[in-house]
Amino acid sequence: MPDALTEKKIADFRQKICDTAVRQLAEHGIDNLSMRSLAKELGYSATALYSYFRNKDDILAAARTEAFNRLADATETA
């Protein structure tokens, strides 16, 4: 029987998806970023990612939000 998905496991995998998306964007550009390319690198099917995000735009929005939060934290610290 597979392990139950906890809130932490869900959050951790969402983070992994976002991190992978940011890296792929930096390396290959937005035109080459797709649910399929993310899933392939993560070792999942593309449909599995839709359990965590509605679509690619949701992933990009989450990644942007995280980047802005890191910038805000760094600015506040400075």
C-alpha cells in the first residue's frame, strides 16, 4: 500500500515541480517548458502533475510568488 499523501508531502512535491520549472525556464526558455517536459524530468506522467497544479500557468504563478517572497525577505533582511 502506498504512503498516504500528507500536506507536507504535497507541499514538498509542489516545490519540486516549481524548482524544476524554474530551472527548465532558465535553460530552455518558456517556449520549451511544458507539463510533459516537467513530468519527464521528475519521472512522473504529465497527468500526475495535474493533481498538484491546474496547468502550466499555475506552476509559473507559484514560482513567481515564491521568487517575490524570497526577494521581499532579502530586502527586509538588508
